[in-house]
Amino acid sequence: MSRRRRGSSDLHSTPGRTSLHSSGKKSVEIPINEEPDEVTGPSFKHWYQNILRTKQTTSQADVGTYVRIAVKEFMIFVLFLTVLCILAFRIAGSERFYFKNAISSLFLDSPFDDQGGSFREASQIEDFWNFAEQVLVKKLYWDSAQKSASNESDAESVKVLYENELLGLPRLRQLRVSNDSCDIHNNFRRTFLSCYDYFSSKAEDKKPFGPENGTAWKYHSESELEGSNHWGLLTYYPGGGYYQDLSRDKNSTFEIIENLKASNWITRATRVIFLDFALYNSNTNLFCVIKLVLEIPPTGGVIPSWSFHVVKLLYYETIIDKFFLGCEILFVLLVVFYTIEELYEMNVMGRQYLKCFWSYLDLIILLTAWMAIGFSIYRIIDVNEMIENKLQDKNKYSNFEFIGFCQTQLNNGVAVLVFFAWIKLFKFLSFNKTMTDLSKTLSRSSKDIAGFAVMFLIVFFAFAQLGYLLFGTQVKAFKSFGDSSFTLLCIILGEFDFEAMQNANRILGPIFFFCYVFSVFFILLNMFLAIINDTYTEVKTEITVNRRDFEFVKYFQKLARKLNSKRRRREPDADKAVPEGRISYKDIKDNLRRFHFTDWEIEAFFAKYNLQEDGYLTKDELNKMAADLYLANPRVQPEPAKVDTESKGGISTEEFDALTARVNQLEGSFEYVVRRVEEIAQLLAEQEALEP
């Protein structure tokens, strides 16, 4: 509580103004309880400024306005988050998981020999031919008996698992490298006449090979195939290459595979093989875009990988889709509103905008949202036409890879958007005491954590490189520097394979494990916890001594009590006078305003002595207030509180003036104590600096 008047002064109240007379000084009139000038008449600028105002652009001095704006901002964000979650959960569901699981199990886990081999466990070139002849042909194509059993009228229809239609033709594609893509050591040039390096754009071979009488033996560029790049386990691969489209007939496909195998379509120069096709399930209106990949490194063998993108490309067909369309329109309107609001914040805050953490989070959310909106518009305009063109000729390869990839990336973007939107909730929970403690702890300890992070990363990457060099050739978890780093992170979480490290190196393996656990668990992690704990203790102490922030819950509790007291005063037979022996909050507030106290200071002062929390001060509560003032300054003699029950004011002006004078004396005592504490703290700091 600031704003004190020292020296002799008299306050004379007049309607709307207060006159202050001081000895030897001119009389000055100070307006009180006057609202700021408002814009007369309709003003578009005044209207949109009120709509776009946020907590960052509003001063906390006016608590009522600040809270109203915070509540408005919170309610709009809850609407935004609700709509976003509705749209986000539409792209995920159990039917997508079961669809992907059924198709992946069918092609990846079906055995192609008596010993139980499968595509997932493929390790050599022969495994690919076994998969193509015994799994692909059997699982992708039906026999005539199966078709008649399903009452399938379309003889050209190819269904997988009775429910999933094959779209177009499957396609086999490979990429090759030239036989001079690497150098052979002089000592072995007589033994090896050719050398095939890892795949790269420089080493790629684009020359015809084999019989040179079809697409399988001639190179086609990425633009000719309308293909797209693929990020494999070893490297990036372009969308071109040598391709062979299969058939919609089982016997024809089997003959094509046999001819490729007999003509040595896969040679030492082959570095990757792709099998692409797409399925559509009409029951769930879902597409499954499938890519099976076999990478062939120069060391020999094969490395299998795969991707199954389950996406929904056709929308707005059912009633529920119409509901989602309404949610999408509302989402776009909210994003436009937030964009305008963010531009308004930039204009008002200036450089301070870049110093706020929430500004960067808002920008990430808006950029991600606009990217999602842009692709959704692209999907609505182009995807339907593209799908119609691809389905017109069933005897042609239908490339859904790019569409499926883009839809998958959109789903990933929406997932990231939902994550950051939930994180933004902390912005509105900052009024809560616990959240304030947490945020202040993190901000206060940021410098110490940054210094600790440098030390931790030095030790961590030293162990990661040591593990990679010690076990990289023998333990799968350490086969690369990235895998080694990830493995050490898993050890921190308690997941490790000590036997593998011990078998790789019986001496250095246990030493490595013990030194890493001791350094990270017993030293570094405890240092990190000590930094957080000490900072949290300081923040808790500081907030307990000097609590300046207000909380949403407490504010609304006081507001509810105030509204409840007003309701009771409006009831019949209870609004003529203040309850006997009590003083109302309104009377105390009106008198304290004469001494230029803010509403928040008045509420805090009143709440301290309003023990019953009923909106009134009793005689005992006034006596306690007077006793506290006496303890703070013994020269102030406590006087029993006198309540004027005959007047509507509840307390006389003379008694209230005496009480406020004692409050001013108490404030002076508090300031003296604070100054002494600061002086002592400064002396202690200087003494610590002088100590060796």
C-alpha cells in the first residue's frame, strides 16, 4: 500500500472531487472515481482494439480489466483447442490401425518357405524372389474359386482379404550404380574386375542393361515416372529408375516375375528394389499406400524396410463429414482471428514482442495451422480430380505415393499443432500459484541449467563416442554414433544390455558401463536436481514473503463473495441498513479511495481482517486490526472500535481517518524493516566477496 501523505493535511470531499489543503501550499483539486474519457459515438478503431486486446497488451494495474481480457482470451482459446482436437482425432482411429496391421502382417510376416522365412527377416537376394513368387502372387491375387465364393461380379476386380480393392497395377522398380563407381586396391585388381559403390547421384547408372527390350531394362527419369524421393535406411533414392509393371492377373504376374528372375534383373549393380501398390477399403473409406523396400549395400545381403500410409483422401460424403466441414470452417475463422491478434500484438508491443516466450509459441502454432489449411485446400481442389484420373484405367499403375506422403505429413503437422496448443494452456494457468512457482523456478535456474548442460553434453558425447568405437562393430545398439547416443539415453532410463557389452569386450565393457553409470547417475543427475531444488526453495521463499501476483481462483472467489453479498443486500427486509454491529466492504472501500488506494490494495487489506469472509468487518475484527497496528508501532494506542449502527455509513469519518493514519504508520515500519534487511544482505555479500 503506497500513496501516503506526510505532514498536516485536510481532506474535504465533494461530489466527484477531493480538495487537498496543505500549509503554505496552493489548494489542488484531485478528481476521484472518474472513468477515463471514452470514445463518443461509434468508432471502429475503438471496437477492434477492445476485441484484439490481450494480456500482453494490457496493464495489470487495472485488475478488473486485466482479468476480463484474460477470461475472454481463455474462452476463445478453449473453443480453438476443442475444434482442433475434434479435427485432429478424425485423422486417427482404431480402424486405421487395424487396416494397417492386417495388410502389414499379410505381406511382411507370411512365410515363403518351410523354414519360416518372411520379408521382414529377408537377408539375401534369393529371399526377394521367394517373396515375389510365393507371397506376393498368393496374397495379392485371388483364385477363381475365391472370387465365386465372394459373389464378385467384376472379373477384373482384385481384392485383398476380401475387402480391399487393388488400385491399378503393382510396380517393381530398381536403382543401379555403375561398375566404376569406386576404386579397387592395386593388390586386388587382378581378382576383382569391377567395383560397385554405395548408391549416390554420382555413382548412379542410367545406361540400359540386359536384353534392353522393355521398361525393366531402360532407365526412366523421375519426371517420366512422376515419382518421388525416398529416404531409406542407408541413403536417399530418387524417383526414377528401371521399372516393371505387374499385371492384375495372377498367372501373368507370375510369368513376369519368372522372366525377370531368369534374365538376371537383379545384379551386383542393383542397390535398391521397390515394390509399390495401393489398396482402397470402401467400408472405411481409407486408402493404404504400400511401399516395400530392399536395400542392397556393397557388403552384400539385403536390408528390408517398408512403409504403410493409411490415409483418408475422400471427404464430405456422409453427414458426419458435413459436421467436420463446419468445424474446419470455424477453425479457419479462428486462425484468421489469431493472426490479426498476433499482428496487433506486434504493433503494440514492438521489440518487447520478441522478448516474450509465448510470442514464439503463438507463431509456431499459426504457421503450422496455415500449412495445414493450405494442404487441405490443395486436397479439396486437386486430389479428387487426381484420383478420378488415376482410376479411369485399371490396367495402369496408379501412383498414390506422393498424395499419401503429403497426407501423412499433414497428419504429423496436425499432431505437432495439437501438442503446442496444449502447451499454450500453461499461458493461462500462469495465474495459479503452483504454475507460477514452476515457471519462475525454470526461468531463474536457466543460466545454471545452461552451464550444467554444457558439462553434461561434454561427458555424454565423450561416452557416446567411446561406446561407438568400442562396440560399434559387434553390438547393434552401437553400430553408429547416433545409435550409440540413443543407447546411452536409454541407459539413463534403466534400459540396457550389459551382457552384449561384456561379450563384445570382457575388460573394457564392464569398465565403460560402470564409469558411465557412476558419472551420470551419481554425479551429473544429482547436480541437476540440486540446481532445481535450490532455485525452487528460493522462489518459494520469495513468493511467500512478497506475493505480488494474483490468482484466477482467488479473484473469482472474491468476486463470487462480492456478488453474493450484493444479492443478500438486495433481498427484501435486508437492504435498508448494514447488519447491526458490522461495517460493509463498500463503506471501507469508498473511504480508502479518498486516500488514493487502488482497488486491488483495498481488497488485499480488507481480506486480511475479514476473517468470516462475509463482506463485513465485525467489532472484534476491527479490534484485531487496531491491535496489529499497536504491535507495529507502540506509540499508537489501540482503541476499541466503535460502530455507528444508526447511520447507513456504518463508521464515522473521524474513526476511519484515525484508522487509515495507523495503517500509514504501519507501512512506514514495514519499509524500515525492508531497508534494514537489504542493508544486511548487502553487507553479507560484500563480506563473502572479500573472503579468499
